[in-house]
Amino acid sequence: MNRTPGRRPPRVAEAIREAVAEFLTAEARDPRIGLVTVTAVKVTPDLKRAVVAVMVHGDGEAKEQSRRALTHAAGAMRRVIGERLRIKTVPEVVFELDEELERAARIDRLLAELRQEKA
């Protein structure tokens, strides 16, 4: 039977977001993982891949160090996701840095500078 994905990927994405956030808060032991906020999770329609967007607080080196540590911990997170969600296909976990807030702050600064120049 060929089923259409419907609402399942968004529900699975939200469950993965919660599981990853809980793992990072309570179980992650890698000191290289700094202050990290899970901002979004996108799951492919076939549920084989989950892209976890994270915002890492700190400077450029801290962000890169945290990204590497998160990539290293992806296997452990996949195992945790499989245990908590009890789904047949546990997606591959891939991390990407979410720099949306930084871009927005930069735009706000630039606009403020333009307003000051006009005044």
C-alpha cells in the first residue's frame, strides 16, 4: 500500500526536536558542545534524514567546535531517537548551524546606522 506522508513528517520532526533538545540538556557529556538551542528540525518525506538546525552561542571557534562535537554525537542521538520514538526507520541525524538570528541582528544594526546617518 502506497501511503502519502501527510502530517507524519512534521509530527516526527517535532518529536525529534524534543528528543535532541532533551539529550543535549541532560545526557550529552562532550564538553565541546557549548550552549546550543535546537531551533528547528526538517525531516524528509520518507523519514530517512532529519536536518537539525541549531543555534550555537559563542564566537566563531566555539560554534565550529560545537558543530564538530554535534556531528560526532549524531550516532548516539540517532540511537536515543530510535529508543524514544519507537519508529521503524530512524532517520540519519545531520546538524546545521542556524544563523538566522545573527543575520536579523546584523540587518537591524545596519538599518540603525542608516537612520543615524540620515539624522
